[in-house]
Amino acid sequence: MARKRDRRVAPSSDHHETGVKTPTRPDQFSEAAASDRKLMTIFIVFFVVIPAVSILVYRIKYAPNTDSSYPQFQEDGLVKTDVDYQEILDENSKTLKNESHRHYTYPVLAYITPWNSKGYEMAKRFTNKFTKLCPVWYDLKSQGTGLVLEGRHNADMGWISELRRNGNALVLPRVVLEAFPKELLKKKKLRDKAIDLIISECKEMEYDGIVLESWSRWAAYGILHDPEMRNKALQFIKQLGHALHSVSSSRNGKQYLQLVYVISPPYSEKLQPHDFGPEDLQSLSDDVDGFSFMTYDYSSPHNPGPNAPLKWIRFTLQILLGNSGARALANKIFLGINFYGNDFVLSEGTSLFHLALDCSRANHFSPGMLESPISGRVKDSYTSYKTTLNGMGLHKLTID
């Protein structure tokens, strides 16, 4: 046996000289397989993992601030485009069972008006759905050579206390600036007095700030056509905002008093001197916490029609955010959504009434009065009908 082992063939001298070992066939297969695995790993990382991670990051960063799960809406069939009059009458007063969870996480401002008696109760019931509540209480008026702030008698402190026990919505009452604009804006003493009256009321009543309405009044007086007066108007708003921001909230010392400013929509792409535009938005952005954009009342008794057509809302918003600088301020815009319709008396050219949050008035008319003669559905959110009720004649009913 030993001799057989000694007779083994010696390795080739060529192999010793070069130091190269010829790979066997299994080695070649294993190396090729390893190389293929590396290529596959690189492919998966670059073409599968990285794109997937990128999409995930994008969706997290840029996802809309809304809750995408609306199971109750979908189950109840409430989200749809084809709605008939009977569904509006049946469903308009119904709400979700969950009265506190917010599906929409952007700020929401709600007005509580004296002409809707249900507003105060609904604000208490759904207080956690809102970030700001604006009761329509105050007017700042001229009185002799001075100014007076009227409306404290409207304030309901018990209601405010109940709101604050149930949620964290800020209370910012509306102040309408009815004082003579030329005197107010020209005289520093009156401007300072107006600001002092507003801030003193916020402190004494423990408000979180105010919603100021003045632009439409100034436009009606015609002062915005004067460049000097227009500039003074903007400077007054800045001064008021700066003064409010200098005062800490009585409820939260880390938070200052806020200013929301009411602005009207432009009606054409070519802005008029009285229109509030992108440059005005940028000018006031540092001193105003939000802009209440009145995208409703598109029609009037003299031109009856829809209250807030969607195309018109988009059109006016695009004008307001016309340039790149103003677009960055879109998060400060409170887009107005009306919860009422109108019944116009066409023969008299006056608005008969608001439908408000319920549609009870519509129940007085037969279904045919509310349907489109073509499809049997509400057409363009409004329709016409005739009635001899109190001799009123031809009406146009709007529900948008």
C-alpha cells in the first residue's frame, strides 16, 4: 500500500513556476453564482428599495392633512356627486356619531351669527372640530370726535367658559370697523384709540384675539382708490396686528393675541384699486395670523344665481395667490364655505330669506319645484319655481 502512495504523479513543474491553480468546474459555478447574487442585490437596492423608500418619504412629508379614512361617509353613501333634493332634505341635519375627532387637520374658523340660532349650540357640541370660533358681536363706530366699541352686551361668557372646558378652540369675536375711514386713517390719535379699545376689550373679556372686518367698508367709501389712503389702510392693519402680537393671552402666557383679517374676493383677473391682491397679502403676512376669504355671495338679488360656484372659488383663489411669493402664504387663507342658500323673489329684486343650516323652508314646496326639468335632479345647485304664496310670484331658489 505504501508503494502505491509513493507512485502518485508529481505536480507539473509549470504549475510550480507560475504559482497558478487551475480552478475546478464547481469553483467556477460558485463564483458565477456569487457574482449573480451581487448584481441582483444591487439591482434590488437601486431599482426597488430606494424608489420604495423615496415614495414613502414623499407621502409622509407631502401627504394632505386630512384623514383618508372616512368609513362612515362611505358606508352611509354621503360622498357622491349625484344628489337629489330628497337626500338634501333627509340628510342635512345629520352628523357623524364621533363629534370630537378631526378628519381635517388644517386650522378651521367658524362664524357664530345671530341669524342662525343653532350656531351657539353647534359650536359647543363640535368645539373640538374647530381651531378658531368667531362670534359676531362687535362694531367700532365714530362717536362725535372719538370712537366707541359697541357689542359687549352680546358677549356670552358662560358660553365661552363651556367652550373652553370642552376644547381648545380660540375665541376671536368679529369687530366690524364702521368708523368714518378718512378721519380714522388720517388721524394718528384715532388710530391709536381704536387699537387701544380693541386690546383693552380682549384683555378684560379674556379673548384670544379678534377677526377684523374693514376692507369691504373702506371699498364702499371709495377710499381705496386713493393710493395714499390705501397705504394708510394697510399700515393701520399692520399696526393693529403688531400691537395684538405684543400682548400675551390671559389663558396662555406663551401665546399672543391673534388677528384674522376679512378680505373680499376679486371679480376679475385685472385687479381694481379696491381689490385685495397678492401684494397686499404679502404686505400683511407678518402681522396677520389668517385671512378670512369671503368666497360666497357670488350672486345678488339683482343677479340671482348660485351662492358660491366652485369654478369661481378656484378662480378667485388663483388670483389672490397669483405669484410664487403669495402662494407660500396659502396656509393662512381661510376659504369661506357657506352653509345657506337664498330664495330670491325675482319680481321684486330682493332676497326673501336664507335657508341657513337646515332646509326646513324647502319642505314647504313640492318636489317638482326643486327639481331640474331635464334630469329630475338639482341643476347647478339652483332652480326656479312659481308660487302664489302671499302673492310673491316667481322665485329662484339657491342651495349652494
